[in-house]
Amino acid sequence: MKKIFTLLAIALATLAASAAQTTKVLVDEVWTRTDDWQGNHQQIGTSEFANLAAGDKLLVTVTAVSATDDYPSVNLQYADAKWNWTDFAETDNRSVSLSAETTVPYVAEFEMTQNMVDCILAGQALIVTGGGYTGSRIEFVHYEADPEPTPERTLWEGKRVFNNWDEDIVISSDDFASVTPGSVLKVHVTATAAQSVGVYLYDDLCLDIVEQKWLWEQTEPTDVEFTLTSDILARIASTGSLRVRGTNYTVTKVSVVLAYSRDVTVGKYGTVCVPYAVTSPQGGVFFRVAGYQGASDAPTAIVFEEVESLEAGKPYLFRATADQITLSYTGDAAAEAGSENGLVGTFSGCSVESGKYVISDNKVQKCGEGCSIAANRAYIDLAGVPAYQEAAEARNVVVFAFDGDATGISAITSQTASKADGKYMVKGQIVVVKSGKAYNVNGVQIK
């Protein structure tokens, strides 16, 4: 029997290590519940379940089953705040049936529901009852939540002292497989042995792939940052690795902070959908679908409202204000690309059904056969677009008006300010008014 318990303990320890869980032994003694459900029971105080959460498990080891009990089973109850023994709900995992054919030792497993968690934590104790069996051990298995993916990934960690040019840190190109242009490589330098130190990045052929960064009289630990362009990532992929080199400094970590960038044309509209939240998108003005105008069976326009930040996994429209949009990631990743108000996003690219719409050349274009969009884009499913309801608070909007199957931008309007000092429209162009003087979008005063 001791050998069996040892093997069981090893198995549980192995499972805990592989599934980020902890196992706590609550009872390690023999007790017997008779056929008439009398005899010993096990009472475990609520204080033993400090980390209890839905999905956690209680494991009750059964070493013998009565041959005379018609319905042997292991049951759970709880003592409420007044120490009344109370049944869990019928939908809870409150009973495990046994039989004379049950092979012992047998582990009766109870997975905690949210109701069971609430009852136990609000009461005084968990009670292990039932009848027609002998038990010998009770264990509580708590499952640690898997850490959410974060925008910063560690590529290498340790301690490397660079004393000469023959040493380097080698990072496989496989670690950059999902890294997108615009991401930032960070080399964490903790100490320097000279007044000026150069940090170099090479490819696997020992050729420079980016201009080196220099530290001058650096006395405190610092992160040396390199923005990863599409060319740099292509070099890493084609040669097989990235190498960090230099001399007279110490490195403890190399990481990459994920981001997304795309070359665009100023004034052009496009769509974007990325897996992480973005608090301060750069290089454009971003919008969400607000709704359609006109009749439900014959919309005349789609209205987009400006947003200041982007949610993880949601698609957006943008108007480029620079030759590149850059989205620095924050928070946790969305598991998959989502949709909102008929704007449907994709992380990897997808085909678009005939009859759906895409943004192309500053127009809403209706798709025919063979239509598709690239990765991190979005298309419009008009059936999912709600009727437009003008917001109570002032918001900047852009309106795409339908004109057959291909449409141009009919208006860019602002609801944010009066014409006395704000923005308004003149012949389809945003005009900014400051102190009674009108300027166009390029800052030129309109006479």
C-alpha cells in the first residue's frame, strides 16, 4: 500500500509540475463510512482553502468498498455559517458513486463549481461523507491560472560578460517567427567596463544588420533598444539567427517588445486588426464602425467614429497621417481576431465572400469572386452594421457614402466644436478655426 501511495504522489507531483498546479494533503488517515452512512466523516475547515477557485479539485482516495451496501458513494456537504450541514446544489459535483467492482485504491474526484466555492468560503467547513467505503487520504489540487501572454517576450536570460569580440549571444530565428516589423529588441546592459561601449547586432553570417548603439559613461543598468524592421527580420529569417556582440559590458537579458507597423500613404484610408491593445496608435487617425445611414434594406452611407485607443483583437479603420502606422502593444493578447458592428478582422488574412465590402483606394468596394484581404486587415459585412445613432457627446466621424457598388468619401465631419473656435467643413475638407482665423489641414491660413 505504501508503494501505491508513493506512485500516486509521484504521479500527482508530475501532473502538478506540467499543468501549473499545487497539491495540498488535507487528510492522511484511515476512516470508514458504514452502510448506514454512519461512522467517521472528515471535516476540513474553510481556512484550508485560501486559494479555492472554480476548476480546482478535491481528491478522495478510497481503499475499500463495502460488499453489502447497495449504493456506496463518496459525498460532499458543507457546514454553513451556523454549522448546519448543508447539501450542495444538485448540479454541483457533490457525489461520486462506487460499487463492489470498483478497483481500489480508487481516487474519487470532485471538480469545484463556482457555487461550491462560494458555499465553502462563506461557511465553516467542507464535510466528506457518504457510505459504504473506507477512505485514507484527501488532497486539494489548486490550478494556477496560466500567465496571460504579454507583449514583451524574453528571448535570452542569464549573464554574459563581453570581454572580447569572440563572444556573442545567439538567438534562433525561430524565436522571431511571430515578431512583426515595428517591434523593439531590448538588450539589458547592467554594467560597463569602459566610458564608451558599443552594442552590436549581427546575423548568422556575422554581418551587421543594424547600426550599432553606443553607451557613453553609462553607470546605471539600461535597455539598449533596436527597432526591428521588415528588412532586419528578413535577414534573421534567411540566415538562421541573431547575434548580440560587443565588448566591455555585461548583458543579463535580451527581449522583444511586440508591436505592429505598416507602410502607408498619407491621406489614404485602410483597416487594421492586431492581437494586442494599443493605447497610443501612431501615424494615423483611427475609427470604429458607428452604423449605417438610410434604410436598413438600402443603406446610403457607413459612419465611422474616431477612437483614441485600440482594443485587442478588434478591427478599425484608419486615415494615414504619416508614411507608417506604428502600434505598440500593451496588455494581454486576444485569442482570435474579432468583429464589431459589421467590421470583421483577421490576424492572418482571409478570403472575403462575394457581396461583402472592403476599403480600397479610399472607397468602399463591393467584393466579387476571389476577393481577399491580407493579414491584420478587416472587411465590412453590411448585415452586421447597426443603424447609426448619433452619440450624445461630440465625436469626430468619417462618412463613406454609397454610390452604387463602389463609393468615395462623401464627407469628413466634426461634431466636436462650434465654428467660432474648432473644426467644420468647407467643400469636403476639414477646416480648423483658431482665434477667428481659418486654416486648412496643412496649417495654411485661408484668406
